[in-house]
Amino acid sequence: MQAHSRPLAVVVLAAGAGTRMNSDLPKPLHLLGQAPLLAHGIAAVAELEPARIVVVTGYGADMVEASLADIAPEAVIARQEPQLGTGHAVLQAASALEGFQGDVLVLYVDSPFFRPATLAAMRAARTTHDIVMLGFRPADPGRYGRMVMQGDRLVRIVEFKDATEAERAIDLCNSGVLCADAETLFELLTHIGNDNAAGEYYLTDVPELAGNAGLHSTTITCDEAETLGINTRAELARAEAQFQAMRRAELIETGVSLQAPETVHLALDTHIGGDAIIEPYVFFGPGVTIENGARIRSFSHLEGCHVGRGAVVGPYARLRPGAEIGNDAKIGNFVEIKQAEIGEGAKVSHLSYIGDATVGERANIGAGTVTCNYDGVMKHHTEIGAGAFIGSDTMLVAPVRVGSAAMTASGSVITEDVPDGALAIGRAKQVSKPGLAVKLMDRLRAIKADKAKG
């Protein structure tokens, strides 16, 4: 049976304390592209359609497992307590994969950049090899573990601190990623010892143990950029820069126009359709989908929202979770939309807050409009019908409905439903007092002068 046709299980190692991060937050939960590191490894294997995912937790296990319930609820949890090295960590997944007939791919939560194509190549290499390890040739091999080869055979992997001078001269380095038959892998792991400088059980001992058992190990290689590991805040910052550069390049390749790519900040799950235009200094938080041909103007902040085809958002607009912007709608400068549906062709052009609301097709919302949705305890809904015209500085006190083709006068406070086609005026009566403005200002200036003298 070919390796790529066999079922695949993925084991993600996420048990380490990450002490060099200097954080109370477990390393798997630090954000990269607005998503926990834990989400990146799981996203990378999605294209491989794994039959099972096992996440090995340890430090901060309760927090990591709570996050995992949202990221991949189908994943099985295995705890590593205490943490005795990578080989010991993978062995903790054995019970979760008992009886599994297929391949196991081992990934690391702090190495988020492995491409699906690279991981697929490892599976393909399993067709002719028992153990497949992923290697790379860095510009500076530094303290990476070295891969000792004889032809295409991986003889062993030696950690830098355990390596001889000759072994340290090898430029082929170990990424730690491994693919092997499940039964074979867990059998080999039972024979790993900890006779090394760190006193740990290394997953890297597997190729040498495999060779001793008459099995064949090999290495495939990838670009150094895929192997970037994250152990410190500085490395996390570098990873963020790499993530952003990669995602921007991917979007441009698919037909998105980024007018100043280096100023656009993206999330792991940002989806932007072809022919969309993204102006400079736009921030995409989690959960944003932009349809084809939309335009997001400068200095806008979007999260948890959907923008339809041909819609224009910004500049200086904020779309919060639950914002649904219809096709060809316009959201202008200094407008905030939250948990609201803006219908096709509707306009909220400037200086307004629309929250917990439905705005019908082709409605026009004047400047300074506010849906007063919160009474201090509960949120309430505002409905604005198709073709309605909301005058500037209208306060819509929810729950309230403005009917189709209805209007509100500027400066109105609307507390009752407005029938279809009606004009609602909710102002206090204007009263003018002749000469009172001059008298009042003279009095105030006199008071101010007296205070200055005192």
C-alpha cells in the first residue's frame, strides 16, 4: 500500500513550558497572525485530511486544551507529565492511537511555517522508506542537530551539544518533523534511552534505532524559512513579520490589489477575493471575509465580519464582529458597525454607530446617526427598512423600527416605530430669547475676570 493512500494521524507536540517567552501564557497560545500558534500546525495539515489529530499538552494544559476545543474540537488530547523530551512526548500519544493502521506525522507547535506541500512530500517518501525526517540547510547551521547521511540513508541525528567536531561540520540540519508507520514508530520509541547531555528522550534517536532494526530512514529537505522555530519574544516578532510577508504575497498572487503591502496586517483566516482593493494601513483581525471587487480604504479596522462584492469600506471605518456588509454598500469614514446587517446598496457614509441592527437595501443613514442599542443591561434591535432615509444626528432608541421608504428629520430622537413611507420628527420645540446670548456671555466674561483678579 502506498503511504499517501494510507490513513494519516498527526501528533502535535504542545507540552513545553516556553520559559524563554517570559510569559504566564503557555507558548501554544501566543498569537501569530491573530491566531494561537496551536492553530497554525493544525491548519497546515488540513489539506492532508488526517484521520486523527492528537495534541500532546503539558505546561498550562488546561488553558491549551480549552483553546483546542475551539480550534479543533475533533482532536484527542494526550498529556505529558513530566516533560522528558520529544521522544517521551510522542510516546504519550500511543494510547490515543492504539490499533491505528497508518502513518503518523509529528509536528511542533512552535514551528508554524511548514507548507502542506512539504508535509505531503514526506508522506510520499514513505512509499519507499520506513522513517522520513525533514531536513534543511540553513545559512548558519549554528546549534541545530546534524543529520548524518550515507547516500539517501539517514544513519542518525546528533544534537549539537553531543556532536563531534566532524559532525558539527555537516550542513544538513534537523527540523524535528518525522513521518513513520504508527506501529513501527511507537515500537521504536519504547527503546529510546536518555544517555545524553540533557538526560532527555530524543525523538531524533529514532533513525539510528530504525537502522539497528534493519529499517531504512531517509531525509527530504525544505527551505530554511519553513523551519523557523519560536522560543523567544524576539523570534515571535520575526515570525510575525514572516507570516505577514507570506500572506501578503499569497493574496497578491491570487489577484488581490494591496496598494502598500507592508502596511496591511492580516490574520491566519483572512479571506480576500480577487480584484478586491486594499488601501494602505488596513488591519484585519480574525474572522474576516472580503468578497471579490470590494474596496477597503485606508486606516480601517475589521474583525469578525463579511464584506460583499463591490462594497466600499472606509477610510477610518471599524467593522466589529457580526457586521455583514451587503453587495455595493458603502461604509464611510468614522463609521462603526457591530452585529448589524447592512443591505445591498445601502449607505452609512460618515460619523455613525450602527449596532444590533438591520439596514434595508438602498437605505441612507445620515451623519451622526446612532442606534441606541444598550439599556445598561440588555441589547435591543433596530430595524431600518429598504429605501429609508435617516436624517443626520438621529438617535434611534431600540427596540424600534423605521419602515421602508420612511424618513426621520435631522436631530430627531426616535422612540416609537415609524410606519412605511412616513416622516418622523422627534425634536423639542425651538424657543428663541432675543438678546439673551449677549447678556449671558457678558455675565460669564465678568465672572471669569473676577476670578482672574482674585
